[in-house]
Amino acid sequence: MTKKFFTLPTCKTCQRIEADLNPAAAGAEVRDIKSKGVTAEELDAMHAQAGSYEALFSRRAMKFRSMGLADRNLTEDDYRQLILEEYTFLKRPVLLTENAVFAGSAKAAVEGARSALKG
């Protein structure tokens, strides 16, 4: 499997992390999640590494509150469906490799992605 870096080019945090990590130079396929989206297979591969869809879900998305999702008890199936239907629900950026997934902008995720890209 090729390394895949899922990002949103209009997101300042994604821009900063992508500039820092330079995933394309490390041979990763860089994907704009707004224009190309994430396939069900890719999301399931992320899930296999992360252990849950909830770990890949962004509660920071504006639609999270506007859709009333904060007041619901979401299941794993709900998280999966929401991410597939609306790109903003994917925690980003995401680096997917054969052995791991690193999602979000937390320092540990970025450092893990950095190591995986060098490896």
C-alpha cells in the first residue's frame, strides 16, 4: 500500500503540517478530501489501524453542532457513515500507511506521521 496523506488545502493547520512533513517528497500520495473524498475502503483501512471510527471523527467540524450531533449518542456505524457523507467530519490531516494511521494535529500524531514518512 502506498502511503496516503489526506488533507484539506484550505485548512491553515493542514497547510502548516503538510509544509512541515512534506509527505509528497516522502513518496506519499497527497489527497484533497474536499475534491476527492475518502473511499469506504480507505476509511475502513484507517479504522483497522485506529481501532475505531470515533478516533477518526472530528468533533470540531461546524456541522457537528449545527446537525445536532453533540446531543446524540453516536455509534461506530454513525461515525463511519458521517465521515463518508461529509469530508469535514474526518479528523485531519491523516497519514495512512500499511502499518499505522495518524489523524489530527495533536503533537503525538504529527510526530508519529513524521517518523512513518521517514521510515
